[in-house]
Amino acid sequence: MRSHKPKSAMPDSLLRAVYTALSPAGARARLSTLIFHRVLTAPDPLLDDPTAEQFEQRMRWVQRHFNVLPLIEAVERLQGGTLPARALAITFDDGYADNQQIAAPILRTIGLPATFFIATGFLDGGCMFNDSIIAAVRGCKRGALDLTEFGLGIHRLESIEQRRRAIAALLPPLKILEPALRADTAQRICRSAEVAPPDDLMMTTSEVAALARGGFGIGAHTVNHPILARLEIDAARDEIARGRSKLEQIIGGLVRLFAYPNGRPTDDYTGDTSEAVRKLGFDAAFTTAHGVAGCNADPFQLPRFTPWDRGDFKFGARMARNLMHSFSA
């Protein structure tokens, strides 16, 4: 029987040539920055994050096709016009425990650097609002979750697909609430579902320190992960500064990079926010806008994107499309 090569079997040398043409070395270089949040021990029907096996496969592919740099070095070389061809950096947001327990060992084995942007208010047993909602929807034993008292309707929970739809419907209206109200509402929804929110999803301070000792980058991501555009500028500045201060105490060193929570320009942060980050003395700040950064990019609005594709062919094509788009705020 004739064997057929999969679509993903394009020779590595040819694919690297394509990426080199799109992202050459020097002044015309473009920096690709990937965002991840979690790496799971096993597939989760309610989450889209990769498993450890999928993440390792993807990182080995990245290593073959890109020149992966520590994020702070990438920022410095971007500004200096000395990036290598096919420059790429890897980042994680929020501070999940599996970053240190699962992702970091994989990265260390392969020999890849990464930077972890951490929201300090959830360390040591905290739970982000979205994870409380996921826990409530996952653990509710009833066929429907009645949240009309919160103005959030009734959500059927008789199948995995219905539970996924419930999560997708609940997160956006809660995300825009003031952080204290958002956390309180998420807690009340858990009580309504008769579910306790998890207390082991986020890193401990000792795990953050261990990441830093292991040579990984640590970046600031506020305290409570608010939408900074919805805060008064003094409150936004306080969130940013206190988050960095806590991290510097934990790692015993400077924190030079920042990532905007949620990260969409205008919707989640403003020009005033990025100016506040600059005045606080950070070297650079990262958004969640798609695209790549050229040497003329605003260092306080650098793009990143999440590569969801599992197969090599689709992932490689998405990387190429992203390289064609230079983000400009």
C-alpha cells in the first residue's frame, strides 16, 4: 500500500527559508512572541489549553524553526536592530501552578527560555474569577444553573457542549466588572452551584522564586488582573506598581517587563496606561494584539498571539500569516 506523507511534512529547511524571508536578521527583523496560559496533565473538555505532550511537541517544532530568545534579550536586540532571523520569544500569563510544575521542566529539557507574567493577587491559594466560573459550571450537579439573580440568565448543563456555551456566555460580562465586585460575584455563583472554587491552580511564592532561580524571566501582570482601561489612571498605576513590587520581593531582583491584562488596545488599556507603564520604569510592555514587532515598534505596545492550532501544518501556516502582519498601535 502506498504511504502518503502528511501535509505537515514540508522539509524543515524549506519552512525555515520561508520564515527567514518574512523575518530576516538585523534592522528588518520581526519578533514573534507567543502567549500561553496553562499546560495540562490531560485533555480537559472545558479548556483549550495544550496537554504536556502537545506542548512538548509544539516547543520542539518551534525550536527547529525559530531562534528562541529570552524575552528581555529579544526586546533589547529588537530596539538595537540586532535580532537574528526568525526571532521568537515564549511567554505565559497569569501565574498558574502548572507553569512551574509542567511547562518549565519541558522548556528546560528542550533548552528554551520563557518569561512568566504573574498577577500577584492570586498567588498562594487564590483563584481568578474565570476559574471560579469554570469550576461552578463543571461541578454543578443540576441540569441547569439559574443565575437570574445576577442578571445572567439560566444555563443548561446537560452536555459538555452546553457547559462550554455557559462558560463562554458568563465570562465576558463578568470580566468587565471592577475586580472586587467581579471576585465577589464569581464566589456567589460558585455558592449557587454548590461548588467550592479551586485553591491550587495558581503558583505559590516559592514556585515563582524557583522559576526565577531556574533562569526563567518573571514579568509583572498587575495584582488583581483588572481591565486597566476601566480604572482611573491612579488606580491603574497602583495595580501595576504593586504587582511589580511584590514580584521583586519574591525573586530578589528587578522586574523589567509588563503585560497588560487581557491586553487588547483601547478595550483593555489606553495610551494613558502605556504612558504610566513607561514612567514606572519598565523596559517594555506587551499586548495581546496579533502580529509581530519590527524595530520601529512602540516598546510599550508590543504584540503577542496565542497559537491554538494543534497540527504542525496549521500551526506553521498561522505562524507565517502572523509574520506578515506588523502590529502598529
